[in-house]
Amino acid sequence: MIRELGKSSDSNKLGALLKRVANERQFSLRDFAKVSGISHAYINKLMAGVDPRSKKRISPSIGVLFKIADALEMPRIEFLQQCGYLDK
């Protein structure tokens, strides 16, 4: 079952996954931005899980999630499952 984007069962599985992979691969925010085609500022917000100005939870689009999965060379389905957007 697919969960509504932004309604992950964990408050920030996506952010935790991004932090872990960035650390493992020794990616800086700017390195990851180049590889994914997503701005480093938005990646930082995704890692935090909230917009620092509005304090609202970040809800990435499916297109952004696919860009991240592709940049990580991870199958999209597996990526969505690990982030809590798709049931295993």
C-alpha cells in the first residue's frame, strides 16, 4: 500500500536515510545536490524533516523522491519502502 506523500509512519525516515547514506559515501550537501539535481538547501530541509522558516514538515514530491533514489543508485521501490512511503 502506498502512503500519502508526507505521511510517513516515522517522523523523518527520509532524513535519517539521507544522512546515513551521505555519511557512508562521504557526500557533502553540495556533492549530493550535483548528483541528484536537487538544491543543497532543499536536501538540507529534507534531512531536517522541517522547513526552518515555517516549522512545517517537508513533503517531497514523487519526482524529488525518484531523483534521490536514482542519485543513490537505489531501486525506487526499495527507496520508497525504506523511507516509509510504501509498505514492504
